[in-house]
Amino acid sequence: MAFPNLVLLFKLFSFLLLFRSTQSKLSADYYNKTCPKFQNIMQTILAEKQLSAPTTAAATLRVFFHDCFVNGCDSSMLIASNGFNKSERDANVNLSVAGDAFDLITRVKTALELECPGVVSCSDILAVSARDLVVMVGGPFYEVLLGRKDSRESNPSIVDKNLPKALTPMNELLSLFSSKGFSAEEMVALVGAHTIGFSHCKEFANRIFNFSKTSEFDPAYNPVFAQGLRKLCANYTKSPAMSAFNDVYTPGKFDNMYYKNLQKGLGLLSSDQAMVTDNRTKPFVDRFAANETAFFDMFARSMEKLSVYKVKENNDGDVRRRCDQFNTLQV
Ligand code: HEM
């Protein structure tokens, strides 16, 4: 009888070992001893930057999402291209990212390097910045565990297949998010980030100009909204910076208005509007539109999950001295 017990014990032991090795070592108090002023320094700089440039919150949240979805939250998105290497930041879909996010990270990193050199990773700075800025514009608080390491590569050729676009069909959106462990409900909650920020006209031009043989604009739009967008974007090919708020009613406030807008034909992008027409996502849009607390809870949980997606720990990465450059020159 002793033999089967031994086998059982061995299996249990292997399971525990496996569990331990896959468990994250991230922790909330990671910098308590090595950089105790970390949170204070961050908050001061974040508040200053957001107050002087209110577009910072949305820009940073988008950068964080684009960083995490492409091979994990490792700040590979912060690397600047040089004469020899193009980085993720310069992949097509990232060219429209507002510069305020990068400026913010540079300011925070500079201050932290002066206080505790070589200690705080750019990936942690980006994760905490996204969370604190969401809170500053009215959104929910969630826990961000710390201890991420920064990537040693930034590869623009893998960006496209890992990020959703305005014209990505719902089947593909669902399978992209699902391939990274996010359910339809979590996807709908995360896209609620479009309650702040803006989109360039080219991202929705197909919906407002020459939409079909029978309609100039997408009939899914509220017609008054569509006419307003047509006016706003009339010269967008000559002035490519022209943009519209993602949430037409409360563009700078993190709330559940985005979902209420979708129900009224005020969703800006095709991918936004699809959330309320597809049966797999509509129930969540309706729930979040009716109940802001339900949205905040699910957004917070999904962001916590996103923040630890494929993070690098220990020797898998570095603490970069500058967030826009690798520690070792790559030629
Ligand atoms: C269905 C998935 C998604 C699609 C197709 C999508 C697409 C887009 C597009 C096309 C823009 C406009 C970019 C521009 O013109 O500059 C945009 C903006 C934005 N996206 Fe998304 N996105 C998605 C999900 C998300 C998620 C999950 C987040 C964050 C958690 C996010 C955060 C943002 C923010 C904050 C902006 C505004 C950026 C700014 O004002 O600087 N998006 N998105």
C-alpha cells in the first residue's frame, strides 16, 4: 500500500514545484525598501503632466494596451527607432500615438533615476502611470503589482497581428482577445477605455464618406452625429491631424457614457459600433450602459489582468536606464 502513496506524494510535489515556478513574483511592495518615494514621485509628475496636457491620460492608456498586447507588458513599445533598427513604436498602427505618453514616461523615469538609480523598471512606470491617470480622470482604482523587467527587444513586424484595428471584424476581435486569455465580457470592458481620448478622421472616414451606393454615411450612425463628423473631417486628407473625441458627450471623463453612446449610434469607430450590434458583445454593452459600477468593476479586473500579461521577471529582462533605449546598444 505504501507504493501508490509514494506516487501520489511525488505527483503532488511535482505539481507544487510547477505551481511555484509559474507563480508570479510581482508584489505590491516591490520598491518599498529600494525606492520608498516611488509612488510619491510618480504621482507628483503624473498630476503635473495631466493638468498641463489633458490628452496624456488617454495617450498613456493606449500606449500601455499596445505595449502589453504585443508580447507582454515589457515597455518594448517605449523604445525609439534608430538609424539601424525600427522599433514597435514606428509600426504603422502606432504612428498615431500621441507624444504626451512618451514625454510623461521620460519625465517620471528621469526623476526616479535621480532618486534611486537603476531600480524602477520602465514597464512598472508605464503600468502605474496608466492606472493613476485612469483614476485622475474619474475611473476606478485597481491593484498594480510591481517587479516587471524591461524587454531587450522591440520588433515592429509582430505589432500588426497582435493589435486590433477599427476595421477588424468582430470574429477576429474576439479571437485576438481570447488568444490572450480575455473573454468577450473582458474585451467589452477594456474597450470602454474609449470613454476618453480621440481618433483621427482616417480611422472612421469610410463610415462618413461614400459609405455605400444608397447612403453617404453609415446608417448605423445617428444622422446628426454623422453630419457633424463629415463637417469636422471634410479636409482630413489635407489635414491628417483632424480628430474627433471617442466619447462625444464626456470626452475627458472616465465614465460609462461610451456604452450609452453606442446604444444611440454615437460609437465613432466601426469596431465600437460592432460591440452593440453583435449578439456576443451586446449584452455586456447594455449592462455597462445601465450600471457604471458593473463597468468599473469589470474594467478594473480586466486591467489588473492585462497589467500582468506575459510580464518578464528576474533575468528575463533589464531595468532600462532610459526607457527609450536598450541598456546594451544593438547594431
Ligand atoms: C476592439 C479593440 C480596439 C480597437 C479596434 C481600437 C482602436 C483604436 C483606434 C483606431 C484608435 C484611434 C487612434 C488614433 O486615431 O490616434 C484608438 C484610440 C484609443 N484606444 Fe483603442 N482600440 C481597441 C481597444 C482598446 C483598449 C483595450 C484600450 C485600453 C485598455 C484602448 C485605448 C484607447 C485609447 C485611450 C484611445 C485614445 C488615444 C488618444 O486619445 O491618444 N483601446 N483605439
